[in-house]
Amino acid sequence: MGFAKMSKAAGAFKSVGAIALAGALVAACSSGGGSSSSSTTSGGGGSSTKIDNSLALKYTGGSAGKASGTPINVGYVNQESGSPSYPENTQGADLAVKYINGELGGIQGHPINLVKCFVSTEEDGQKCGTQMLNDSSIKLVVTGTLVVGNASLYTVLSGKKPIIIGNGLTATDFIQTAAFTYMPGAPGVVSGLAKWIVDGGVGKVKNVAVVATNDAGAKASAQLLFAPVLEKAGITVKQVFVSPTAQGAEVQSAIKAAGGDTADVFVPITPVQGCIAVADAIKSLGIHPKVVTTGLCFGTPLIQHLGGTFPDGWYFGAYGVNYFVPPVKSIPASEELALYENVVKKYNPNMEYTGFAGPTFGNFMTVTQLMNKLGTDASVTQVADAVKGFAGPQWGIPGTPVACGQISASFPSICVGQMGIEQFKGGKWIPIADAYNNKLINAFAS
Amino acid sequence: MTTSSSTRSWATPGRIAAIIAALLGVVLLVLIFTNVNQTQALFLGLGVGALIAAIALSVTLNYQGSGVVNFAAGAIAMYGGYVYYGLRVNGQLFLPPLPNPLAPIEGIVHLAGNKSFNLPNIPVFITLAHPGAGSSSFGTIIRQPAMPVWLALLISAGVLAILGLLFHLLIFRPLRNAPVLAKVVASVGLFIIMQAIVVLRFTSSAKAVTSILPTSPTHLPRGVTLPSDQLYLVGIVVLVTLGLWALFRYTRFGLATRAAAENEKGAIVLGYSPDFLAGVNWVASTVLAGMFGILAAAINQSLDPITITLLIVPALAASLLGRFNSFIVTMLAGLGIGMLSSWIQYLSGQSWFPKAGGQPIPGLTQALPFVIIIIVLVLRGKSLPTRGSVETVKLPFAPRARGAVPTSLIGGVAVAVILFVTSPDWRLAIVNSLVGVVICLSLVVLTGYVGQISLMQMALAGISGFTLSKIADAHHIPFPFGPILGAVAAVAVGLIAGVPALRVRGVNLAVVTFAAAVTIEQMVFANPAWSGLKGAIVAPPRLFGLKFGPNDSWSKLFGGGEGLLPNPWFGVFCLVVVILLILAVVNIRSSRVGRHMLAVRANERAAAAAGVSVSGTKILAFGVAAFIAGLGGALSGYRFGSVTADYFGAIPSMLFLAFAYLGGISSVSGAVVGGIIVSGGILTTFMSHVLGIPETYTLFLAGLGLITMAIFNPKGVAGALRDSGHAIKGRLGRGTTPKADAEAEAGVHAKVGA
């Protein structure tokens, strides 16, 4: 049973007798939710799970042990408390900070202190940008996922403070020239899927049906990155867009409208709840399309919805390694992913470790590496240069090279252009074109 | 207000039902014999149609019982889904945030320095059962449900019944004789609260819900395949519709409700209590919406705070088609909208379908309700019903501002100084509030002065913002011509949207403008040909080399050096715009045009008899309000450096009406208060920075504030402050009193023709 907490500020409010009832309500309201802007320094703790830190220490360049002394502030902005929200990013960030401060010696022995700012409206994006910009102790800002407020945030910080984009979803995230992402992101994954289909990855294809959500990210992916590649190769593409809040019945209708039941390949480009709707619709309609989709689909909600499994036969395009495939010694990214899962077990076993939490964890490992190299006195300009000049590899991402601004002319913020594809078949994950079979796809290569 | 019996048109419910059925029949026959894919597409809309119909039935039931067009019906359905989810999956019943009488004691002790002092708290969940043992698969724990379906449904129904009764007793019974606007605002408040509670208790992430009805494919003739749960749902909706129809036609309770809906006075004379009838109908409609919300969640196998909630838009269209009194027409309309939407979606995949920016024109399915509403208005116009009530209170008094120029100038100078000396957070809050004041001022003109309820002001602001982005970017039109042209574009759309206002008023106009806002959001703002796939950038304002965008660097006035952003000169720019608009609106109120507006608001027939052009006054108000909103949209574009569809959507329009009402919708000072309380404005900054209230609770508190204000103080915060001032002056033996204000308003009508 959860219980409401109270705050001292609420107490002050209530001391005004005339509005005591409202105050009491406000006090009750002060429970549960976190504040929009908070500061946390964490270190150590957790269960008895033993982690071999050698891989992590080698990556970050840190010293084993607990960090102490003056904290190093790092800005962190994520979309939370509204609808939609992506709290798993913050779980990944907090986990990383706990682990780095507790076992990897922080940044040159100093603990990392996350200065958090959460966004749920466009106004918040500007507010967070202003907060990060005006705080001289913050030299670097890391984002989680923002679909509102990101344009305002980038506008405020543009060229003034470096930004590492976490899990970008909208086109705005990828057209930045002063903010960078060390993952191929939606553009890389979707372009890679198109390339793979054209190259005969699923056999001979004459027509492709696409159902995408009618939001900026999915629309841009489908129209700018996916369809043109296929159409250039003479493949017919039929796209149908559904609202981001499309329901089961609406998705069923969209699949039929796009010809998902008769096309050679059916490609849903939706977030995980859309994938759930697609999986159900396919079952309800009694159709058997060849489904190719993105890694956004294989999150915990889908596993729970399907009772502990994934849709059989589906192909998933993602970053080239997979949470559900055992690590391979020769592939550092897969071992890094396994180490991350161990850190989850030790520090926060109940968190949803799939989705965006892992990549955000990886970003903070990279931040630690960059800052360990630069030192605690580095200037904003030095940090910005280091962020742009980071040559990789990125923690948990097998794609190379990491070359910010040089991967895609259309999406200058993307620093990695390789992606991978796996298939779930017969209860097992099968490498199709990924790091496990050394066949990563160069998404933006012409 | 009277019912429309005297002006009854040819368009009776029976005829409308027959026309809809005939049209659907013809379309079906044509399709069946021509194209099986189109037939399939049409039938696949049955599921969505049934959900729309179910929520529309709840809306109609509400209206029949209490005269409230419940904008929260979709939110109630969604809430029902979460009640069921919490019980079925976790065995827990979630509770809304409740006031804790012990909290003040704890707060005072904390203030005194003892931070470790803790008293018992109010529970957030009541646990009734525990989930079964789980198994792990791919690192994910899969647990057995905590409660059987039947028990979760039963408890959910009970909870919904209690909620319905509480809605009636605490919110809508006190508003029985309130103006339509107060009821609309209260239902918007309820909408906000329901959504806020669910986000607080479950976050906004989608939850997986297991199916209740069978989902296997059902094969129909001519190769049409449908999921069986859709067919079951349609069957349930049809049965419920027939049940309601029979209830209202053949039972004493139903006849009494219909009698009260036509004329409450008559019902009272006949011995029926309208309060009792309204209460029972609130319980029934809440249970109806909530239980269908559960079925909807089970059919979608997913539940989130938005999807079901937004079905209110097509549901309102269906209810409007059913004249808010015919269950059968409402049900047919709901099914029809769902089927036609699905058909349009199918057509959008065809190569011949009109395209914009390389993709099928977006938003046509969402626009369908708007088109239907317009057709209905054209066919029926003034014959749309308005519910009879014993007595209806007018909109709040619209005071004539005294000493506006000196007050604005002194206030303006004070705010300007604060902009330069305050911290960036507060500077940003002031800028956000200033932009909010502009939008609220547009509502003061349109709703406060003329009584036209608009739920599309943010959409008009967006028209301006996107126009500004497009023309400044593509045609390099500089400041200040860009924002002015943007505002002119908003006027053009505002005038078109104002045309229906010549035919309808009150809540019907609210429905029309809400549907228009949805259409503009989906068809215009989400249209890549208009907004671009990579976002719509707004370049910062420049004038004679001066850079005063929010992110332009600036030098401190004293002490030298570069100041922190945002640039306070941008705040000054917003302030100047706000002051000019305040003086303009004050001037409108004092002028002959303002008197005409108030006369139209008070009584259109009387105004027309006094020589006022009702149509001209309404259109003028729509134009002026659109221009003001357009300037707000342009300011907003400069503020963020970009414009987005979400920011100017239908829900923000609804919220801004609520903010304006909370501030005091019929006065300029109310708009200023409204601006202070907008999201990201001065009040929310005060709440988070000074009181330490998490922003996660601001929406909940805003909804609560709206309902409280609608019930206890329709004049809004500004009106309450004004009354307090009058009372103090009255006690001191000078100044006017609220009574004098009322007399002054009465005087407006006498002077209308002057």
C-alpha cells in the first residue's frame, strides 16, 4: 500500500489558516511525484550481486572504488509526469550514476551529481534550457527522450552548452548541429531496414505496406527515410498513418488499408503500444504477414502482453545487439549490455530495463569516459569539442565509426550509422544482420 | 432559453435515423457489389464506432438528466478502464489525492525544524487482493491477475456508481441553474482531474489489459473477416441502446426525465424532483461510460490516459446528430462515424487519394465529426435543442475598467523593472504569463463580452504561429510584418469558424469550436505541407538591428556584463503588446461596439429589437478575438523559437478557456489573472519554487480550482477580488457595490442603441 508524503513547503502553505483545507489537500498532493527540478548524488548500496567491473573501468578510464569529494554537476533533461512520458530514461540515468559513483570512482574520484529537469510542456523545454544554460557548474547536458519541449531546449542551448541526445524520436532531434547522439536512432534503424529489404533480406519484395503513427518522428522516418529508399529500387510502398492514440480497431483497419495482409512485407513504425495493437490485430484478423519492425517494439509491455514471449517470426531492427541474446566475448557491446543487466539486478531489480533505460545508462558511461579524459576543470568549449569529437565506441552500441556530423547530411546530429536486425522465431532470437554475425548494416551508406 | 418546439424543423430524430440508415445501406450495397476491400474497411470501423456510440450515449443520458454536455465522458470511460485494471491486475483500488487533516500539524513541525516528524498518511491504494505467483520470461516477470474478471467488473461498477453520484452531488447539482459556460467549465475541470489522477497513480505509460471478449477472427460473407470482439461490442451497444430507448419511452422514470428535460418547472408541478432524476441519470451515465471504457480497454488490450478520453470528440458529434435526446440516432451516428472513418482511412492508402507533402492529406478521419456537425447545423440550425431549466443565471458581470491607462502604465513599469531584476526562472514565468494574458484577452472579447463559447482559441493562435514560421522562413518577411500577417491569417480562419455561431449558441457552439480545433490540429498543423517534416522554426524578432529574442544575449543595464537568459527585452516586448491589447479591449468594452456585444450576450432578440446587428456583432467579435489570439500565437512562436502542433491543439484550447474562466472571463483583469495561472506561468512557478508542490499535481489542482470556481464564484478570481474591494469600500462608505455593478449592467441594455 502506498502512502502520501508531506512536505515542509506544504506545511508553510497550510499555516495560513484561511486556506487550511486547501493546504491540507496540497500537502496530500506533495506525495509520490518527484519535483520537476531536483539534485541527487548517489553512491554505492544495493544487493549482493557481484559485478566484474573490469570492462566498465576500462571503458570509463576510472579507478575502482567509491567516489567522494566535490560533486561534478551534469545536466539531465527528460520528459516525465505528462503524457507521454519516458521515466525509464531517468531510471537508466540514476542507475548509471549510482553505479559509477559507487564502483567506478565517479569522474576522477568526484561523484557525478545529476541536475535534473523534467519536461511535460513546451514551456518546460525552455525553462530547462534556461536553467541548464544559466548554471555555470553545468558543462554538459544529457537528454533522455523528449517529444515536446525539445525544440525549445535546443534553441536555448544551441552552441552555448554541449548536449548529448539520449533517445531521440522526432526529426527535431536529428537536425541539430550542436547536439549529438551516439546511437543510430530512429533514422538509422529505419533507413537500415529499408536498405536491408532492398538488398533482399526478406527475399524478393515487390510491395511493402507501412502503418506508421501520425507523429513527427514516425512520419519523418516513414516518409523521408523508408519509402524513398524502397521506391528508388522499384518497390511499391503503401503508407497509412494512424493517430498516436490509435486503438485496436483503428489499427486493424489501417493494416487492411495499407494492404498489410497481402503485401510482401508489412512494416509497422510505432511505439510499443502500437506494436501491441498490431500484434493483436494480426491475430484477430487471422492474417499472416511478414512483419519487419523496429526495436521500439520489443519492450517489456509487449513481453507482458504476450505472456512472456514475442510475436513469432517478426524481424526487429535495432542497434545491433540485443538484451535477450547471451553475450559474446568478441563483441564488447554485447558484454556491456550484459554488465548493464547485472547492474540492474544489483541496484534496481524491479526497473524496466528494456526500452530507453539501457541506452541512457550507456550515455552516462560515455560521459564519464569523456570527463575522465578532460578532467574536472575542463571548460564548456573543451567539453563541447570532446562531445563532438568522440570517436567511440559508445557503450552498448556495436556500430562504428562514431563520427559526429559526418554520418548523414540530412541528420547531422547522428554520430553512428550502423544498425542490426534480429528475428524472433520458435521462441529464440536469431541474428539476421547484426553484431553477432558481423553483418551490421550501414544505414546511411549510399 | 426555451426548447425548440416552436421552431421544430423537418429534421426529426426519426427522419435523421432513416436518412443515416439509408445512406449507410446504399453505401454498403454499392461497396459489397463492387469492392470487397472497401466493404471490409467499412466493417472494420464497427469496433471504434461502437465505442464512439457508447460514449455518445453517456453524453446524451447526461444531457437528458441534468442539462450538462459532459466533455469529461471520455475521461470517465478511461477512468473506468483504470479502476478495472487496478483491481484485475494488482487487486488494488486507487484513490484520488485526498486532503489530510494531519498534514498542517506535520508541516508546522517541519517548519519548526523537526524534519523527521511524521504522522500517518492517507492511503493511495486500497489492496483487496494480491496478484498470483509470477514466472520469469526474457527477464520479465509475468504475474497472474489478482482478481477474477467478474469481481473486478462488479467492484468497478460500484465505484463508478459512487463516482457518478458524487459528480452530481458535489459538482453539477450546485450548478443546476448556472450558465452553460459554468457547466462546460466544470466538465472541463472534471476532464482534467480524471486524467490527472490516472497519471498520478499509474503514470502515462500504456498498460497491457487482457481481453474480456473472444478475439478470434469471424468470417462473414464475401470474404470479410472481423475480430469477434468487435461484433460482441456492437451487440452490447445495440442492446444498451434499446434498453435506454425502452426505459425512456415506457417507464415512469424515463418519462419523468424527458419531461424534466423539456421543462423542469412542469416536471416539478407533476411531482417529479429534477434533482433526483439528474442524480440517477448521472449514476447511470457514469456507469455506462465507465463500463464501456473497460470494454474498450479490453478490446484495445491496452490502456493509456489519452486514447479513450479523446473519443469524446466524435462522440459529441454523434450526440449532436441525435439532438442530445435520441438514443437510437446517437447509436447509429456513432457506428456510422466509426465506419466512415475506417473507410476514409482505407481510401487514404489508395494512389489517387489527395496528398500533401507526399503523404495522404492527414486528419481527414478526425475531421469527419466536424464535417458532420457543420452539415447538421446547416440542416437544423436553430432547431437544435437547448434544455429547459427553472432558472438560468447570466454570465458574470463585465465591468467597465476605470483608470485603465494609468493602471496599465504603472503596472507595466513595475513588471518591466521586475523583468530586469528577477531571476531567470521568474522572468520566464512572467513571459509565459504575458503570452497567456493575450490568449485570455481573446476569450474575454469573445466569451466574456459576447457570450460565444470558443474552444478553438489556441488553434487560431497556432494558425498565426505557423503562418509566421512559414512566411518568415520562406519569404523572409521581417518583424513586425510577420506576426501581423500571422494574426490576419488567424482572423481569416476565425471568421470562417464564426459562421456557425450565427446559427447556434451556448454549448452547441462549444462543441462546434472544439471539433474545429481538432480538425485544424490534425489537418493543418500536422500536415507536412504546412508544418514541414522537420518542424516549424520561428526566427527571433529583429527591428532596426535590435535583437530582442528570448535567447539573444543582452547587457545588464547596471554593472555591465552579459545578463542571464531569457533576454528581459523580450519580456518588455511582450509586455508592450499586452498593454496595448488591454487598452484596446478596455476601449472596446467602453465603446458602442462593447455595449452591442453585451446586449447580444444578454439577449439576442432584445438586442436585435434595439437595432443591434447580432450577426455583425458576433462576426466582429470572432474577428477581433482571432486577431488577439493570433498575436498570442506569434508571441509564443518567438518565445520557443518554433511552433508545434501539440502546443496549439484542441486540448490546450480547452485548458485556456478554463484558465480564462478561472481568472474571470468577463473582465480584462480576469484575463490578467488567467495569464498568471497558465502552465509555466507565475502561479505554477510560485507553487513549485515557493510552496514546493510538485508540478505533477498542478493539473489536478487546476481542475479542482476550475470546479470550485465554477460552483462558488463564477466571476473568477478577478471578480472575487473586485467584489471584496467593493465590499471594503462599501463599509467605508464610498465606492460602488456589487449591487451597483449589476444595476450598471442593466443600464447597458438601456443604452444599447445610444
